[in-house]
Amino acid sequence: MKAIRHHWQLDVYKLSVDAAMRIFELTKDFPRAEMYSLTDPIRRSSRSVAGQIAEGWRKRKYEAAFVSKLNDVEGEGAETQSWLEYAVKCSYMERSAGRELHRIYDRILGKLVNMGNNPHPWLLQKTRP
């Protein structure tokens, strides 16, 4: 197994980018009236998951900072799931698409929880002179 050196090599990062892009495509058909109350928030929260994973990756020098950032990412993922629920209930998104994306975010959240509960393999090792 090859060592992970960059955030874009993480499965959780790849999964979150793919999910955000799927949301972007699906929200293109949302009503214009929902631009600021649903379309923009769901796009922002879904993109924030990947962005904060990248940020957390750079904070892995310090365990507490890394785990804290992973916790923030979990919040964004859960927020995205909430927006997905509204999109389905407002009939802007097919129930099957909303269910699929909700499950993907469950996978993302599970991976983040596992990383946060066992951060040591991900942390940078301190080098000694």
C-alpha cells in the first residue's frame, strides 16, 4: 500500500468531491426562487466537506487541531444531509437520488469518525535533528 502524502489521495476526500459534484449537477435544476435558501447552502456545505478535509490534512502536525477539524467536517456533512432532506421533501430532487447521496454522506461521516477516533496513523511524525 502506497503512503498517502496529499489530501487528494484520501478516499474520504475523493468521495466528498464526487458527492459535491453530483449535488452541483442536481441543483442546476432547482427553482430560481431557491437560489439563496437551498441551492447555495447545499452547494456550499457539500463543497466545504472536501475543503475542510484538505485543511484538516494540513493540521495533522497537532493531534488536537486535526481531530477538531475532522469534527468540523462532520458538521458540514450532516448539514449537507439536512439540505438533501429539504430538496427531496420540496420535490426538487428525486427521492432515490437524495437517498443515495444521504448514504454517501453516511459513508463520508463514518470515515471521518474513524479518522478522528484513531488519528495516530494520520498524524505527522515529528522529526528529530
